[in-house]
Amino acid sequence: MKIFTSPIDYATSLVESHTNIEYYDFFVEIHNRFHSDQDISFMKYFLELTFHPNEFIVPHSKLVEFGIMTSLESSKVREKIKTLKLVINKDYTVEERDIQYDSGIKREKVYTFTPMAFKILLMKARSLSTQKTKSEVYIRYYLLLEEVFALYHLYRTNYLEKINSDSACKINILSDKIDKQSDMLSEQKGMISEQKSMITEQKDMLKIQAKRMEKLLGHAEDATEERDILREEVKIVGDTVKEAMQHLDEKSEVSTIKPTRRSLVHACCISVKTEGDIKTIYICSGQYKHVDTKHLQWIDEKYDIIVEPQDIANGVDLRQNCKSAIVKYLTSNHYTIDDVFEKLGTIKMKYKTNPIVPFDTIVQIIKQMIIDTKANPMKPV
């Protein structure tokens, strides 16, 4: 077991090691490490009593067992109750019972206390030399309980702050990685688009060559041997052209990003949340399954859906184009957007109602951006 110089050092180590511990276990650890000489053997019984508030479950025999009194004579118990101003049927009950002794049966008064009244008796008890258990034990127990409670509260506060801080740091790192991957995908898409253009040009050139070959074949119709030879050459060239065009078609299919499932097609969805004169525009783009989930969430949260989920070619371009177009439009009208926040495929723009710049105009700008971004949309195979 690792040794700590003080309870606060132990609590600090729990925070630094991200250790989550319940209060009872925390209390036991503090006792074992720093107050092992203090008797808490009765703690389990005290904890059991907490599950029975306002119930008359503590027999008066416990008064002697826990050192509150040295005798269970009815008159002395009654005197103790009177001194502490305990109320019958609220703090205790009393009834007469026949008690069997060696000398015979004797009728006596039997007292039963609530857990709260019993603990009041404990804290008010005097320590006498004739008592088996000294009442100071319980006073020290409650003082320790208070000390550990305050320390546990400090530990939980620092623990939660530590967890939140570390989580925020991890989220920021993850966000940076996603941004970098998004940039790489954009670059790859541009390269694929260039390759597709080159393939299309090569196909066009092959078609022109095929037409020239057909023309040569027409001129060779009157030739016999030369015509046959030429036709054979043309056939070979034609087969070559056909194979090349087939290869280019296959290459084009491979070079074009085509998801095999509907949930992977790029899509977008736009909603508006109104709070007073503030309208917050949410533009979500990415794979269809992500956009569809966000769309259902907005419906549950009562957002106004101004553009239902639909396919687009490039979600990154859509968000950037929308943001640039709206900011440009507002700036040209001498009015700026209040807030722009973009994270994990969603851009959020807070817009305060302005008579010079109607909100419908902002919506039209966004819808036009969607139309412009729909060039060569991806479709599932």
C-alpha cells in the first residue's frame, strides 16, 4: 500500500490517477491510512439505522451496549429521556412487557427509540468509569465523519474538473485530426477529378482515330489483296481501340468515388432555431446516415427544417460557400453576422433580425449554394 503524508495528498493522487471512488470506500481508506487507531466497529450498525428513519427500531438495551447508561432501570431511562427532552411517539415508544428472569417473571417498561433519538443519546452521554464503552468514541467518530465528508467533496469537485478538462483536450485533438483528414480528402477528390478529365480526353481522341480508320476502310473497298490486308489491320486497330475504351471506362469507374450504400452518399440538411429575435441557422453535411440522424434530432427539438436531407457533391464546399456568401451579403449591407461556429460537419450561424436584410434572403442564399454545389453529385452504385 502506497504511503501518503496526509489525507489531502491521498485525495490529490486519486484525482491525478482518474480514480473514481464512492464515499463509503473513501471513508474506509482515510480511516485505515490515517486514523487506524480510532474505533469505528459500530459504523456498520449506524449505517443500517439510516435506512429506517423515524422508525422505532433501537431497543433500550443498546443504551448499555453503547455506553450511554450503566443500568436499564425504568426510572433511570425515564430520567435520561426527560433530561434530553425526547418526545414520546415521536422519538421513542414505551410499553409494559413480562420479562423472564431466573427468579421469575417480572413486568417492566420497555423503551424503543428512533435512530435519530438514539444518536442524540449517544452524543449527550457522559463517560463514566463504570462504562464499558466511552462516549468519546462516538464524538470522535462524528468529527471524523465531518472531516472526511469535506475532503470527499473537495476530491469530487477536483475529480470532475480533471475529467472535463482532459475530455475537452481529447475532443480538440480529435477535431484537429478530422480537419486534416477532410483537407486530404478534398485534395484527393481534386486529383481524381483531374484524372477523370484526362481519361475523357483520351477516349475522345480514340473515337477520332476510330473514325479515321473507318474512313480508310471506305477508301480501300476497291482494293482486293490490299483491301483485305487493310481490313485486317483496321480490325486489329478496332479491337485495340475497343479494349482501350473498355479499359478507360473501367478506369473511370474506379477513379470516381461511388459509395455502395445509400447511407454513405454525401448529403446536407438545414434547420433554423428561433429564440426571440435571434435565429440560429444550422447547416449539417456529410454522409447521409449522419445527416439523417441530425435531421431527426432537429425534429425532436422542434427546429424549423428549411431544407430536407438531399444529396450533394461536396459537404465541405457547401458549408464554406454558404458561410462566405452570407457573410459577403451581410457585409455589403453594412451588417455583420453575430456568430459563426463550425465543428464536426456542422456550421452554426446566429443571425439577429434586421429590417434591411430579411431572413428570407439569407435562406434563398443558402438554397442557391446547395444548387451550385450539386454539380456531379455522388450516387450509390
